Amino acid sequence: MDKVVIVQNNIRGTLKDGTEFTTIAPDAPSNDRDLYTRLSEKGVTISAENPPEPPWWQTLLTSLIPIALLIGFLVLHHAAVPDGRRAHDELRQVARAPHGER
């Protein structure tokens, strides 16, 4: 091997003849302390990368979907009880009316 790039438990690299390979470590490479030592002893260049970030639109959608669902629920709930305010106003008028006008 010539070099390896480790991203979490994905390992991709290049052999000395230029052949590229990709493999998956069963455990995260940080659990195998000897892996780095063995690769370094063989003169393999080791580098690590952060996992790729999700696209901005995916992050935005996952943030907005719960808010949109909540707003949708509130709108549907309000639409299902259209006379709620009117009934409340009628009760207030009855409560305010003098005893003889009921």
C-alpha cells in the first residue's frame, strides 16, 4: 500500500502499483490501535477526513418539516372549530345581560 484515507470506518487507498481500493473496517479504526502502527511501519501515508456534510437543502428540510407540520396541525384544528369564537361571544353576552333580559 502507498497511502490510505480513513473516514469513520471507510478506508480507501492506493496500492504501490496505482490500483485504488475501498474497504470497510468492521469496527471504527480508532478501536484498532495496531492498525495505524502497522501501516506506519510499512511506510504507508495515513490521512483522515471528516464524514461528508449533508447538502444545505437537506439540513433546511429536516429543520423546517417539524415546524410546517405544527403549523399545518394548528391550521386544521382552527378550521375544524370555526364557531368556537362565536359561541364564546354569545356566552359573554348572556353573562353580561341583566337578569330580566335573558
